[in-house]
Amino acid sequence: MKSIVCLVLIFMVLTTNMFSQIKHGLRDERERHVIPRGFVVNTNDHVGEVFFDSDDYARMVRMGANTQVVRLELGKLSEFPGGALDPNYLIKLDNLVQLGRHAGIKTVFKMTVYGVDEFVWEKFWLNKKKEHEIYLKAWKVIWQRYADNDFVLGYDVVNEPRKLTMDITYQELTDKYLIPLYQRIIDESQKISPDKLILVQSIFMNKGEKIDNNQYAEVTSPINRKHIVFAPHIYQNNVDYIKRNMDRFDKESDMLKAPILIGEWGFPTFATTDTLIEGNLGQLKYREIYVRTAEVFDQMGVGSIKAWFLGNRTMQHFLSGGPSTWSIFSDSTDAGTVERKYITDVISRPFPQTIAGDINAFLFNHATRTLDVNLKSDNKKGTSTIFIGANRHYPDGFSILINDDLVLYYNPIKNVGLETYKCPDYVNPSDYIWDTKTQKLTILKWPTDEKEIKLKIVPGIRNFN
């Protein structure tokens, strides 16, 4: 297969009572289990164009990113009124893909309707002026350009579709218009690049309309196509509804026969949040919301993409609490460096990025700063990587515990790489490599093959708890 990633639904046996069962996942070209994590990367904001360089991508990697979702501007790719294909924009997209490739980050493209004079969803669905053909033509530019690029995973083809004033139910809109459009887009895409992933979303309900505190309408009918990924968004600020919302997405995923990759998440922060500790808009409240959301993601084993990898040169007034933003940096530039650490430390939590074998379960405990991973090894599939983020989570050093007989540790004061405390004769400690620059642990070979392995990352030096 040409694509570096093929779609796999993973149904795994629950091996320990402390974790929920994982049944979502992607596989790379070596059939390793991959958990995609990263950021939405914008090509513009409300001020103007946004530009990134290699340092920004190095920063992404040190925050745990292995995937970026680049927001496409319909106005620079299409013939909708006010739009036109911009060759310089395509060069800009090429640069973002290349920056990702050099950093080990793979790319998903997502089409937004920005940049045209007016995009009217009601007219788009009716397709009386061949709006679908114009939309497909824009996508074909992207499909053809990246058909053979293995660092482009796929395409999120319709971002947050709307009903607005149409006199129709959300289910009718989904079944009559959205799913047939998805089927047509997928069929056309697979004529050009049959192995790329297609990410699908559900209808974004009108402002004030929710079902069980979830503003995204439920998908109840199958798409019946291969290589699809369900990519819902969740911007939930009520901790009591996080798992309920995700459980509904899980049910939709089963029906669609598509694993979940959360396409966007993380409730927007307000301008006042950067200055407050307590209260509904304070940093402690945000940390709780993000931690609870992250726990559900980990327990389900889903990948997730956080909006946005931007600085804070613009805020919006779309919520009653005042100016707010999805940006993860607070400095007033396009690409920022000053983290909103009350959310970025949660976003950048340790996790198994790529595993030669099967991930049965994983969970990062924010209270104890402990990462537990339960997996089945398969050394013939190559190396494995664990994102640890020691610079933010383990300034006191960390210990790596594998099963009952292998203990390695990193002392940041000595900074000499991993040291060995306990190791059986059949294990080579040099198979375990810590990279301070990328904040990743690379495992060249698991100590036992095709066996259950329990890996734990804990704070401190020679900490066996």
C-alpha cells in the first residue's frame, strides 16, 4: 500500500482491571500501533497570514506531537465567489508538510470555508449551482498534489457542517445530504489516492441547541466506505458530560466501523483566565476540565488534536465570558512561545506514541505523574517510541520499569542518558535510548517477544513504586 498509514480497528482483550478496553487505533506501514496526537495548524488568523519555522515544529515535538491538522482555506483553493486557486498558497502548504516531515510529524488536511465572499450552507446542501462540483475540484488539487506523499495521512473533508435555517431535522440533513456527500467525496478521493484516510464529522448544531450537552448531532446511518476515521470535536466544559459525550461518539464509531481520532478538543480560554487562579474562568478549573477529558481519551485509547498551535495576537467575542481563544500560547504573535501551562501540561502528557505490537491499555495519572502501559510486543515490527515530556513532568528525573526485572532511570543532574539499576542477562540496556531534544524514549527491542509487557514511567531516581 502506498500510504504510510492504513486504517485498522483494534479490538483488544482487557488484561487488567485498572484500564478500560482500547478499540481505537491506527497502524503505520510496519503495522505498529500508533496513537496520533498533535495540534491544529492554521495558515491564517483574524489578523492575517500565519507562518511557522523549524523551531516551532521542534516545539511541537517536545510537546508530544506526531500529527498536525493543517486548516485549508477554501477561498485559496476554489472558484467559490471571492475565491481563486493561489499557487503561492500551495507552496505554503508544501512547506508545512515538509516542516512536519523533518520533525517526524505527519499531516492531515482539513477544509474550512474561510476566504470566500460568503459560504451559505443551505445553498451548498441543495447544490443547485453545482456547489459540490466546485468543492470537489478544490479537494482534487490537494489530493493530486499529495497522492504519493507518505507523510500526508489523509483529509478531513467537511469541517463542522451546519444546518442553520434549513427546515429539516439534523438526522434528515445527515442522512439525505451529508452522508451521500461523504460517499461521493470518498469515491472521488480514492480514485486518486485510494489508501489515504478520510476523516468525517457530524453536523454542528445551531447555537444554543444541544443533545445531552453535546452540540454535535448524532450520526445514526453508516457511510459504508473503507479507510474512514470518525473525527468528532469536543469542547466540553462540564466534567459530568465528558464521558457521556465520548461514550456516544464511541457508539457512532462502532456503527461507522471507523476508529475515533478527536479532530479538535479543549474548551477555549478567556483573556481573564491567564490572570486568575480560582473561579469558573480560573486556571484551576481549566486544568480540571482538561485533565478529566485527557483521562477519558487515554482510557479509550483515542488520538486527539488540540486547537490551536498559535500565539495570541487575536481573541474573539463569541462567548458570554468575554474575549476568548483556542490558542495554546499567550504572547501576541502568530506563532507563540509562552505556553498557557495550565492546559499545555495536560495536552503534553506522557503516552505511547508508536508501539511495535498492540497497545492493550494506557493511562497517565496526573496526580502521581505515572504512566502505565500494558501491551503485547512484536519485535519484528521495529522500534517503539514513548513520549515522556520529562522537561515538564519529571524535572526530578524518571524511572522506567518494565515487567518485574528491568529498571532504568534518568538523572537530569548528571544528564548522561539512561542508567541501569536492574537488568536481566537476556536484555541489552542499550536498546533503550532517551532523547532529551525530542523528549522521547526509543525502544529498539522489547525484552520478550509476542508476550504481555507492563511498562511504567514514574517520577524520581530508582523509584520502584
